[in-house]
Amino acid sequence: MSAKRRDGFIGEKQINIPKTILSKHIKKKEFLHSLFITHIGYFPKALYHYRERKNGCEDYILLYSLGGKGYIENAEEKFELAPNQFIIIPPHQYHRFQADINDPWTIYWVHFSSNKLNELNKEFNVEQYYKPTDIFYDEKIIDVWFEMYSSLASEYSTTTIGYANFCLYRFLSFFFFPNNKFNILEQECPLDQSIEYMKANIDKRLTADIIANQFQYSSSHYTAIFKKKTGSSPIDYFINMKIHFACQLLSQSELKIREIAEKVGYDDPYYFSRLFKQIMNKSPKEYREVI
């Protein structure tokens, strides 16, 4: 390998929570101390990505691959991590990992810890994930990851850190309980298809009537089952989808705020900015500066 890089990849996202912040907001609070995030990141097409820790680290590390491939090595074995696989690296154990030189991986990753590491491993048999494990793609995994990241990116406070760590329980549930799916509502209505329809029309102003008509449902019935499934109305869900996409554009492009507003279906950039701040607690300009 001609170069080795820990980070610095185009489009990456990364937050390393200082130990002083963890001590202040987590380690003195028994409940939050039970499961908490220490580092979180996203490395797209991470060419030359390489890490080696001879004594391991204090945390569990979850690596989730969505593209390319990479290699993980511990003291006894070497694995290849392929797309739609994840692996958990245990604390205090030697490990080395690196992206493939020809097809570098795209990974979401989270370091997490607990004041009850032994209980965590025993309760959820975390050891079974110490090797690459297949998982079906589920966009909700990325949505929850983004919730954790966005909360921590806004500021370090007991509220934002607490919210991110509560999301961590949900995030890990996708990996620890991959078969625990509830599909009753999908049988009633093509909910996933309607969400895909929203994505395909993210630059438009849709109503619940328009979406429901696409799948031959009444607006009231579609709205009721959508809200029962997601906890949100279709339009609130669609608006949040727009704002999350806008966040990606703010962090990964140099588009002007007016241009980003148009890409998510708002002709009025001032209305878009007010809506963005209402959801993200920051204006688009402030969000871009933080990221």
C-alpha cells in the first residue's frame, strides 16, 4: 500500500467526543453510562484507509459497509468486509483494518462503550458479530445514524448527548435483532413504495392526497397507517426527508442555499431557511459552518 490514512476523505463525517465531555455529561449519570457513543463517522470510498491498534481501544467498534470492501485482522484471523455486512471489534484487543486498494469501502462506523461491558456481551452475545455478518439494507439504519450524528454535531450538552445515546439503542437493534421485523402495515399498504416515491420526487411539493392516489388508497386511510407505522404523518415525514437531504447537500457540496432550497422543492429560500431552522435548530448557514 503506497499510503495510509486514518481520515481526511472527501465527503467524510466524523465526531470524536472529548473525554472531558464524556466525563461531564455521561460518566456521572448512571443510566447514560450504561451505553454511550464515544466516536461516530462516515467514510465514503475511503482510499488508503488504515488503522492499527496494538492494544485495541476502550470501546466496541461497529463497522457497517455499504460499498467496496476492506479487511479486518485480529490476533488470530483476517476477514474481508463486503457491502451489506457489518462487524463489531471488541475492546482491548489487537486489530488492524484497511480499505481495499482497488475498491475501497464506504463505511458508517460507531465507537460505543458501557460501564457494563461484560453484561452487554453476555446479554446480547456480541461475540457472534466479531466476524463479518450479513445484514439486509434498511434505510432506517442510516436515518438513525444521521439522527445520532446530527444531534452530536449541533452541540455538546446533556440533552444532545442523551438524545444521541438513546438513538444508539435503536441503531444497535437493527444489528442485534435483524429478524425482528414487523411487516403488518406493509401488507396493508405499500408503505416502502410510497417512501421511495417521496424520494424520487423530493424536489416537488406533494400532498397526502397525491401520494395516496399513486397507490390507490384514500388519503385518510393512507395517513392513518403511515402514522401508525412511522409515528409521523406522510407530509411531516416528507419534510424531514427534504431537510435531511438538504443537510447532505450543505455538507457535501458548495451549492448556494437558494440552489439547495430549489433541489428540495422550495422556491422561497427564506421559507426554506425558516423550516430548516425549525427542524435542525440551526439555520442552513449555521449548519454548514458547524459541519
